Amino acid sequence: MISTPALPAAYLETAHLLADIAAPIARDFWFSAGTTSFKSDASALTAADTEIESRLRTIIAARHPDHGILGEEHGSTGLERDWVWVIDPIDGTRQFGARMLGFGVLIALCYRGQPVLGLMDQPVAGARVLGALGYDCTLNGVALRTGTATDLDDAILSLSNHNSFAPNYLHAYEALRPRGKMVVFDGGCLPYASLARGLVDLCVNGPDLEPFDICALVPIVREAGGVITLWDGSDPDITAHGGVIAACTPELHAQALAAMGV
């Protein structure tokens, strides 16, 4: 890990401002009859995705002109800069397009490639989780802490959609599916907030994630006391792709990785 300077409070203010701007756009679309289209890779896309990201990029450029931006819908600019914002305007677009609640707005800030701030906002529920280096992880301002589970069979697990596990990795999914005292499925980004709250003990996503899916989750989990890595055990950074595993304790993280056999 690199040495990171103290995170200015102004950057947290920017993150909240961005979420405040994104929330009504997402809510209005969710309550509308707007349709869902599909990109060339068959992933879902709505007008809210593109509008939110465009608005947020404008705000970032105005408030922090020396910062870079990486977004899911409109590409990247200034990735060589020390500070780079990473935006997933609607994480969980399939659920969002079907007017389900398993989605969130993800906003992250990286310093020299390392995620140091992560914000997850569920605008219909009015739930906002913020994790930032040197600050408590909070839900609507209330400090959060992960649970203490260390045994896989006594833990509450969250597994992503099994379709996100490529055929050569389905064994990892099947190894975890019968474990735990309770398992929830296909929750998108929201289970990582539940992990920070101590309500879920282990989250595993298949190897189809991109940096804008991952970066915001890292400070949320870590500042609440949890562990989050890629499947190979490495620390996620702004270039991270692939499967993610997060746990409330190092012991549970290690046990789950061993069970997955990846």
C-alpha cells in the first residue's frame, strides 16, 4: 500500500454533493415508465446511467479541475493524475431497469490508484454509506462496524448471480452455495453495505467486475473493519478486474478463499 495523505474534508463534501445530484435523477427514472436498452456486450443501460454520469463529471471538473475521472459510461480522463474519481452511475442496472431495489449509485476517489473514499447511495430507500480513509464508515451519518464471524458454516453469506461465474469458476460458486447459516443471492453492491453494518459476513462476486464496480466497495468494507480483496488475494486498485471477496474478519476471508479453490 502507498502512503496516502490525509483526505481533505472537501473531498467528502464533493462525494455527498455528487450523490445528492444523482439521487433525484435515479428516483425519477425508477418511478417512470422509461425503458432499458442494451450495450454491445449485452449489459443493461438506461437514460439515468448516462445522465447521472454526465452531470457528475461536470461537477467534478468544476470543483476539482486537477482530478481525473473514470466512469462506466463516458470513459476516462486524467488517469495519470494523483486523484481520480471513479463513477458507476447505476450499479445494478438490470435490477434498476426492472424497477427493483437492488441497485446503488457508486462514487469512489482514488489516490495514485488506491481507493481511499467510497460512497454507495440507494436513492429510493434514502440510504447512503460512506467509507473514507481516516474516517468512520457510516450509514446516514451513523458509524458502522462489521461482524465477528470466523467460521464459514456459521456465517451469513451473499453470493452474486451464478451467471456471473464463468463456467471454469462455477466450482467456486458451488463450493460456497451450501455453506453458511443463511445465504442471499444477487444483491448487487448492497450486500457490501450490509457487511459494513454487521448484517452479512461474507460477500463474493464473480469474475465479471470492472474498476467502477469495485473501487467504492473497498473503503466501505475496510473502514468498517472488514477485509476485501480480489480472488487472488491482492488489493483492488483502479485497474482491478475480476472476482471480489469481502469478509468481516481475516479468518473468514481466508477460509472462504480456501473453500473456493481459486
